[in-house]
Amino acid sequence: VLPSPDGPAPSVSVTEIRQYLRAQDIPFHDGYSCLHTPSLFTGDRGDQPLSANAPFTLFIDKTTGSFLCTATLAAGTWQDFQANVEMRHRGITPIPPASSEEMEEEMRQAREDARCIWERALPLWELLDEKETEETKALFGISQVTNATLKRFGVRYLRTASSLVFPWFSPRDATLKGLKLVRVEKKGGTITYVEETLPRFDSYLNLFGLRLIGRRDTELVLTGWELDALALHQAAGVASVALPRGASCLPPTLLPYLEQFKRITLWLGEDLRSWEAAKLFARKLSVKRCSLVRPGNLQPRPLEALNQGLNVTKILRSALLASHKSIVSFRQLREEVFGELVNTEQVSGIKWARFPELNKLLKGHRRGELTIFTGPTGSGKTTFISEYALDLCMQGVSTLWGSFEINNVRLAKIMLTQFAGRRLEDQLELYDECADRFEELPLYFMTFHGQQNIKTVIDTMQHAVYMYDITHVVVDNLQFMMGHEQLSVDR
């Protein structure tokens, strides 16, 4: 029986998955973050047992049980996998779980739009004259990146939008699946990079550079930015890929593509946020095979290292192993302590853009800390906290809301109004534009309302942390989640 679509999917342990595969005579072997099996979707005969000689192209996530077949791109939950195994036993050819028609249409439209943009974009060395090429390269800080590197990775330039265009090709058949556009915005002396993807951010799952990696490659450098992947390949000749959302998220759907590598070095950026993210991602990828490049003055992000003429190979060799022993000496902590002293601003957390007074009190948002807001009913706690969380979310902090008091539609309306900075009921023509921008924020809502079983809530939070790399959880409010009659018990 499939679970009801409203409730959370039942959790499954890796022991249960292994037992099920053995009971069904499905050959498998243990990977780093997935179990590998032959695919149910590539064979012809449904009633034949799966052969151990067939390529192991189906990957089952050890944490969630969801699967992905890299040969056919069929994907689904653990329950979908079991349903397909049952169909196979009955001699019916398994069919990949389909996504909704609306989603299919959206993806098809995004691919079509991406194709049109891709055809209009030009390789950088084919611009009108050399001067324009040099100016464009200087604007993006890639003057040191050669045309050969740009050509190898298929980077183009869209003149009408002054944007670099990074393609997303299907690893299966090299068709164009989407694009990322990056443009530069200058405000005063600061330069910011604005990114836009087709399809939308939550469906854009491109490991940029994956297509160029051979089947026999066993070492990989994982970066947080496409231009860093170019710099690494050029400076050190290493296999390198860029995560679609940088240091903010490593979607579990991408883990199967990283299973072939015995050693992965994470070099995500030059700030402490990237360092924290690298440690988090290493746990997902299996710490035994991961090394981390520590951010520092002599170890900036890869593109910066190339521009400064630093020895990139030497920096990669100095990467620290992610799996440390349970006991350490100060000698091993020495560099970390120095890093904290150098970056005191970053250590104090991510500052609020809209609340300078709050920065004086709390210094910033840091992982692993609990902040409690209290006040009488109607004093504006929810209104303030939604503004406070939105401020961080707009800076890329992945946020999970558990609103047990007011429903998600009302909460989303409050947050969208705060995001737009205007009364949208008076200007409905702006709704779609604001909603499109709001949709790209790393913001997620739990679907609970009123009193809940604490274990269910905690399980849901843990699932969200694994799936979306949540770093900020809001519970509003504790009383409603616990139920009033429980207040006498110390929970």
C-alpha cells in the first residue's frame, strides 16, 4: 500500500534496504552514500532475475531509500522502487514513476527556452573584436582563463544580457537540459554576481563539468562555482565539477554521479560559510574519502588562486582529511584557531541586512544556536520572526519553517508582502513577478498544524536537513506544537 500523498513518506533504514534486496535476490554492492544495483528499467524481460553481470546503474540512497537510475534517469522513492520490483515479479515491465504533467510541461518549456538562448549566445572568442573579449573577461575576473578552457567547458556569452552562459548537458545523451546565466552587478566598490537558471533553481541539478569526466577517473575536486571549476582544470589539470547552488546545498539526487570517485576534495570558496558547508557535505559523501581545502589568505577560491598566480596543485595537496580522530592535540587545531582570529567578523555569523540593532545583540546567525523570542499574544512575534528569517533567507541561508499556529498560506502571504516591500493587494499586476523571485529563495515549510507528535516533527526536520541542507529552523510556536495540556510536563 502506498503512503497517502499528504503524510511524510515512511522512513527506511539502510539495514531494511539491504534485507529487502537480499530477500528479492537483487545483487547489490555498498557504495559511499548509495547502494548500487542493476537497473530495473533497462532489462527487457520482467520475469527474469536481475543479473549480477549487468551494469550497476541504479543507485539507492542509504539515508532516504530514494533511487536514481543513471542509465534511464528514472527516479523515485523507496516505495516506488518496491512497487516496481513487485511488478517485475508479475512479469510486467517496470515503468519509471512519472512526475506531474504540469512539471513535465514546465521542464519541456525550460529546455526550449534554454535552447533558444544557447543558440543566440556566442563563444567569447567570437565576439566582434579582441577588445570586447578582453573587457568581458576582465569584468568576470577570468582574464587568466584561456579560450581553450572556455571551449572545453562550452562556456558562451549572451551579449544582450551581458551574461556568461554555462550549459547543462544530459550525462546520458549530451542533449541540452538547461542553462545558468551569470551577470555582474556593480554597487559602489562591491561586485556581486547575479545568477539565473533554466529550469528554476529547485529543478536545476547540473554538476557543471561532469560530462568531461572519464569513467576511469577516481579523483575529483568539488567546487562551489562554475568559474572555479574552469580555473582548477586549467591550473592543475584535475577533474573538477561545480555544484548547482554553490555552498548552500548539495542535493541528494546528485550523489549517484559522485559514487565513482575514491577521493573527493571539497574547495567551495574562501569564507567560513563555505568551510562549514564543506564539512556538512563531506558527511553526506562519506568522510572517509573527502578532503577539505581550508579557506585562508594563501588559499582563496580557485579562480582567485589562478589570478594571483598561486600554486593550485600545492593547495590541493595541503587539503585536510575530513575524517578526524576523536581526540586531537592543539597542534591539529592550531590552524583552525588562527582562522577564527583572522575572520572574527565571519565567525560571529551572517549579519542581518535590515536589523543593525539585532546585529549588536546577537552578532549574527550561527549554526547550532537556539534563540527564543517571547512576548504576549498579538505583540508581533510571528510578523517580526518572518521578517528576521526572510532577511537571512535572502542571503542564501536555507530556512525551514514550522508554523503550528497560523497556516502556511497566511504565513507565505506575510513573507511575500515583506519580500515585495509593498501592499500587493493594491498592485496585483506585480504579483507574478514578485512570486517568481520569492520562489527562488531557499525556503521550505513543514505542513503540520496544531499539536503534533514530537518524534514526527523531529524526523521531518532531520529529513529536511539532509535533503535541502537546512541551516536555520523556525518553530512558531512551541505551545501550539506541544499542545496546551502538556505544559505541566517538562518536555
